[in-house]
Amino acid sequence: MAKADVRTPDVDWMAKLGAAIQDAVHAVRWSNKEAAGKVDVDDAEFGKWLNGTRRPHFDRLFNVKELRVPLILALAALGGDGVDVETTVTIRKVA
């Protein structure tokens, strides 16, 4: 049986995760510094998440309500073939 070395992250994959986080931050129109503050990490740590040198803490990211949907969409887009990301806008009339 083949074993995977889970301790050595695939640097390319980590960079893609960082790019997805960056896309989510841009979608909510925040600076990286502002996003770091909302996620409650320092700027340097957040920058490492974005450039793929440190594994991001998705629990912290998902704890920020404004980032949830943009991050899910950005991560879904990483799925490649067979994954379509579609945005639907629904306006509900309030009685």
C-alpha cells in the first residue's frame, strides 16, 4: 500500500489555496490588512497563508461571516473540470 507524506504539503496546492483566500478577500473589497484583523491573525501570518508558505486556518476564515460565501465559491472554482460555479441573485419582495 502506498503511503502519502501528509507532513510535506504540496507547495503548488498551498499556493492555490492562498490564491482562493485572496480572491475571497477581493470579493468583499477588503485590504489584506483589514482581512487579517477580521480573521484575528497578524499581517505577517495572513500573508503566509496567501503566498502558500503556511497552512491557512479555515476555522478562523469561516468564522468571519462576510468571507464564508466568497471563500466557498473561490475554493469550488479550484475543483477544475466537472465543477461549475454559478452565482444567482434572488430579490425577495418584503410585504
